[in-house]
Amino acid sequence: MDEQPIGNLLREKRASLGLSIDQVAGATHIPSQFLEALENEEFDVIPGEGYVKGFLRTYGDYLELDPDPIIDMYNTRHGNGMGPRPLFPWSHGSGASKDSIARLRWRLLPTTATERRENLIVWVLICATLVAIWALYYYLVVRVANLSIEIDTSSLFDGSRCVARHAAASLIAAARSMLC
């Protein structure tokens, strides 16, 4: 099985079973353009390595082939990491045309749990920053602008014995007005 390309193996087995691409697509729920990409060994059309391996496994199972040797052949011939792909399919001399804009949405969606977790962390940090900015604005601008503290200082200079108690009461009243 190692001698034959993966795509030819899949195509010949499908043809020997008398199945069309559309029949396989309906049964496996793999889009037909991805099945054609697997048979043509155009793995860069598929959104990520996880999808390639999953599609190979599902397609192999459906064709009653052992998917493990197929995935091993894929790993041997195409490496264990497809590496990062450009965001726009037509950039970096990939040779793809601007017609492949439909594939762009696959590249924008997170395909692995790590990417989803990183996106979640970024969104949480953005939301936390916005809440912190709002709280800072509220307490420094809105709250302070509406604050009016009036402390009666006349008793501080009259020489009475209750100066300290009166000053403390004035400060407590001012603090209470700030909290309300």
C-alpha cells in the first residue's frame, strides 16, 4: 500500500465500489470539494491538518480501508505538521487564485482546541480591559464630579474641648456621603 499514492488508492477503491463523489459526500458528511482534494492530494485546500487526518480516517472507514496505514502514509509523505498557512490563499506566491476566497473562512475559524482557547483568552482580556476602563472612568470622573464634601472647620479654631471629636464626626460624615 506504500507504493501507491493516497489519492489513487482512495479513488480506485471508490470506483471499485461503484460510488460517486456525491454519494460518498452524502454518506460521510464530508464536502465533495474536500473529497476531491483528498483524491487529488491537494491537502492545502483542506483547512488544517486535523481536518485532513479526520477526513482520511472517515473516508477510509467508509471505503472499508484501514485508515491507520493511510494516515501513516500521509504523515510520512507530507510531514506531521503542515505549518502555518497564509491568511489569504492568493498571497505569498501560493499560486491559488482569488476565486478561492470561499476557503478563506476556513482559515479564519479556529481549528484546534489550542486556537479556540487562545481566542477565548484574548476575548476575556479585552472584556476585562474594557470593564476596568469603564470602572476607572466612573469612579474618577462621574463619581468625583458629583461629590460634594463639606466639612465644618469652624469648631477647629474655637478652642473647645471637643475639637477632635467634632473633626472626626465631620470626616465620618464626609466619608459616608462618598459611599452613598
